[in-house]
Amino acid sequence: MGGAGNDGSTLVERRLLELAEDRRRLAMIIDGTAVGTWEWNVQTGQMRINARWAEIVGYRLDELEPVCQETFIRLVHPEDLARSDAALDEHFQGRSDHYACLLRMRHKDGRWIWIHDRGRVFEWDGQGQPLWMAGAHDDVTELQQARHDAAEMRQRLQAVVDASDEVAVIATDPDGTITLFNTGAERLLGYAAGDVVGCANPGLFHDPEEMAAYLAPLADEAGQAPSVFQALTAQAQGRTFSRQWTFLRKDGQRRQVRLSISRMDGADGQRIGYVGMAIDITEMQQARADARLAADKFAGAFTSAALGMALVSLEGRWLDVNDALCRILGYPRGELLQVDFQRLTHPADLQTDLELVQDLLAGRRAHYHLEKRYLGRDGNIIWARLSVSLVRNERGEPLHFVSQIQDVTAQRSSEQRLYESEQRSRITLDAVADLVLSVTLQGRIEYANAAAVRMLAGDGALTLAGHNVQDVLSLTTEYAPGSVLDVGVLLDPDSNAVDLHADLLMRMGGATVPVDLTRAWLRDDEGQVRGAVWVLRDDTQQRARQREARHLAEIDPLTELGNRRGFEAHLQQAITRVERTGQAASLMFIDLDRFKPVNDTWGHLAGDAVLWAVASVLRHGVRDSDIVARLGGDEFAVILPGCGPRRAARIGAELLQTLAALSIPWDTARLRIGASIGIAPLEAGMTVDEAVAAADAQCYRAKALGRNNVQVQGELGELPAEDNEPG
């Protein structure tokens, strides 16, 4: 018995020692974590706290003793007590495993600090009511302040984002779900933020056809293409990816946008999502296209006009002149740009001209017309018909003058001689084959020579005098052959319609005859215009020679295909069409394989036969709208408007197959050749040289890969995609 009692005491002592050691270790752990601990008798209100608990609120432990429930209540912010009581009640009722509450406590120095207080009941009385509860509280003031600062920063950022209503800002999580959709995005796309945030992917806004074409080359070997979100964000790893896209609004309207996508990383460097910023450039693009078209039209008219044309500064200095004006005044262009119009105007006409200029600047007239004398470079006098208008900016401020100058020296001299010797001239005019008419400003014919009477009234007619010119003469133009020209325009001395040498047609029954019209004004004794003399000359042969000259300049004589000069003109037109319409177009570059051995073995005549046969294959192997050209030697090119790279690749493959089967008989042999074909898409903004270089690079690549194949700029995994592409 004694031995057993001693053993029991030993076990108790050992157990007490172990408990003491555990308590010591627990105390070390608590001290190491710098956490304040507390024990609370729920029924009596008695509390026990450690020194760290007191230190957190700025006190020594002895300053707070005796510690009780009132100590806690006194230090806690009044607004947080109710929240703490509610959390305690939840725990006491068994609806939560533990008590936890974020609250404010008054520090000894008077400031409020944030405390995260947590604990649980560890002893219940016999009636199931809480008896003892233990827990810890920790100072989380810095963490709470950081959260507060982050919330304020998010609010400020949201305000900035929402204020940028001219820019659409769309943020997503890493998986592509939209997390932010600002007012600019709502305005651009027509969706409310509530329609898309948390439930939609940005791929919703992209044009399906445009994205299908973009994603097709990215498909894997199984033909599985990435999603729109995957493809675009893959480009934004480590950099901002910007590109122009077509967005579809909720109402179906299409908008052109410049979209920039950036990756968002957290403080730990991990990806937390993406942000895209889109700017609507639809109106800007249209304005640029319209401005470019207007500028091109003006530049073409300015350069090629038969009239002398000039841009003149407000001070009278020539800003730009065309070739026709240089010819009229006899000056080289560079020299003419160094002088002003006042120095070239006859002194007797200068004051009238300057007064009219002042009327323009003052807004008293929109334009003016004046017959005046210029002093030529050689001192000669040049009579000119001057038409001037003033160009103003959008604010109505004058910018510069536009002047049209027609040399009427010959006409004026002719008018005078005609007036002095009208009878003698009529005899002479009856002997010429040209049609000559003298017409009043009201359109009544005063005189018609024999050729005009015979042509316009028939062989039996004697005269056309007294008839209205509109009744016997029907004029139109090559540009609008179905519209009859109002000849009244030709009888208006103030009209600018004087360039009638290039496209005027005269109707004769059901046919039309190209004519050149020369006009001279008739004046009375006071110098006032009273009518005009028209000379109409059959211009058929001259225009045919001009057309033939243009044709020969742009045609390869061997193959009868377009030559490099014609090809480059057509290529520039195709690039301009791409810029203006956005329609796809491709350039195909063809280099014959094994052509040199044909020349070396059979001679150049055999080579010419091969080239002619190849040209025939190309001509008949493409559409009528496609442009086929021989660029020189054994190099050919095809411009394919309205044709994307994949479709162009299919056409190239068909041409390659036809060329491979081509067999040209020569002497006792049959000549065969192959070809290497390179294809590049035409893109807005590229030059002719850049387009040719891109296609040529693909042709070189085809040769490097063993010849007799087609290579296309870009990814080739899906080429050709005949099932998905219209024929």
C-alpha cells in the first residue's frame, strides 16, 4: 500500500511538472508573438490580462489593475461596443465557433487604435451558460490604415477612370471576366456596366469575322484556335499591345477603335488581370480619308490642268504654280516662285487687280474674274483671263488665294483681226474642214461656215443663221456621254469651263465624234463681249494616237501584259483602295524556275515562246478584275483586289499546277518550266516598293524551300481554308 501511494504521488508530481512546463512554453510562445492575452469570467466580470495587452493600449499592467469587464468597456469606442456584443452573443448561442471582432480602443495618449479581438469559451457552468472565456487581441492599426488607404486609392482611381469618358477602360481578371467597365466604355459600346461586369468577356465586343481571320493562323495542329481573350492577352505579356480593331456596339453599329492592352501584376509579381483602353477613331479615320481624297483630287486637278493655276499668299507671293502657268509666263518654276504677281502685272491693270483683291479680303465678293495683261519673262505682253478665289480656314480667316490663268493672247488677237476683216475671213472659213460658228451670247447662230452647215444641217441646207445653237449642235463629254452639255456654259464670259480639249464629244445621229473646241470672244466697238466664235475640229485621230501612246507606254510588247510602269500605277491604285475601303487585296510575285537553261540551250526565241505561253496561262488563270504584269526577264506579278492571303494562296496553287503541266513544243523537244510564287497582303500606308519587297521576299523564300511552291507572308497552317472562305 505504501509503495502504491508513493507511486501515485510521483505520478502526480510528474504531471504537475509537465503542466508547469507546458504553461511555461505557452507563455514563451505568447510573448514571442507579442499578442495581448485575456481571460474573462463572463458571470462575475473578472478579467486577467498579460502585460502585452496593457502595453498595446499604452499602459503598464499595474496602471489598469484591478482589471475587469468595465476596463474593457471603458477603453472600447462606443460605436464598436454593440458590434462586439453581437459577436459575443453569436458565440454564446453556439452560432459561431469563436468570438472575433475588429474594434477601436482608446490609447493612453488619446488616439484610437484598431484592435483585432478574438477568443472562445473554454468552461461552461452546470446550466450550460458560459463561465470562463479566453482570447487574445492584436494591434492591427497599420494594417487597417493600409486597407483604408487602399480603399481611398481605389475610389480615386475609379473616379479618374469614370471621368475619362472619352476613353473606354475595361479591366478583367486573369480568366477574362470583366471587373471594371467605365462610363467611356458604356458610351462607346452601348452596354451598361451592370450588363457585363462579373459575367462577360471582352471578346463580346469584337467583330466575329475580323477576329476569325485574325485567329485562324493561330490554330494548333488539331485546328483549335485560341479565344479572342487568349490571343490578345498573349500579346500583352511584358508589354502593351496596341492595334486597330472593329468593335460592335450593343445596337450592332460598327466602330473603329485603337485598343491598348496591358497586363496587371500584384505586388508579388503575380498576374491579377488585364486592362484595356480603347479610343474611338471612327470619325477621325473617315475625316482623314475624306481629307486625303479631297487633297488627291485637288492635287491632280492642280497639276494636270491645262489652265495656268497658282496658289498665292496674302502678300501676293506665288506659293505654288503648275507647269501650264510656267509655260504661259515663260519662267522656270523655281524662278517664278521668287517673284510676286504685282511685278508681273502690266502697270495699267495693276490697280484694278489690287482693288478686286481687297474686295475678296473684305468679304464683299467670293471671287472675281478679270482680263489683264502680264509681262512675260522676255518682256512680251500676255493677255490672260484671270479667275481668283480666296481660301479661308474654319474660323473664316483668310489663308491664301487660288488663281486660274488662261492665256487668251491668241484669242484676243484673233478677235481683233476677225472684227476688222470678217468678210474675208468668212471666205477663208468656208474653205476649211473645221466647223466654225459665230454665236451670240444668247445662243443664236450668226454665221456658220460651209463645213458646219453641211455637218449640222445636211447637204441640202444653205445656212444655219438664225437658229439656236442648242437646237442644231449636241455636245457631251467622254466622262458623261449620256448627259448633254449645256452650251450656255460656253457662252458665259465669266465661266471657267474652258478646258474642253481632252474629252469633248459631238453627237452625230446615233454616233459621237471626238472634237476639239477653240473659243474666241467677239467684241463690239466699246470692247464689250457680244458673242463668240467656235472652231470645232475632228479630234478622232489625235485622241487615238494619245490613247495608243499611253497603251504602248504601259504594255510589255512580247507578252502583251502590263509592264513595270503600268503595274506600279495599278499597284498604287490598289493600295489606295485598301486605305479607303479596308477591303483586302494581295500581291502575287512569280519567278520562273529552270528558265535560264531554256535560253542557254535553245536560244532566246525559245525563251520568248515560253514567256508568251506563261503570260497566256496567267492571263486566263485569274479573274478579269486582276492585274497581270511582266516586270522584266522571267518575273511576273499579279495584283488581286478583294482577295485575302488564303484565297490568293489557292489561286497561286492552281496557277502553279497549270504551269507545271505546261509543255511548249520547240524544234524536236518540248520545253517545260516551273515557278516559285510569293504572296503578301497589301496594307494601308505601305508604299509600292514595300509591297513589291514583301511579295518578292516570299518568292525568294519559295525558291529557298526547293522551288515550285507557294509561300505567303504570315502563318500558313490554315492555308488554304477553302471550306471557310467564299469562292
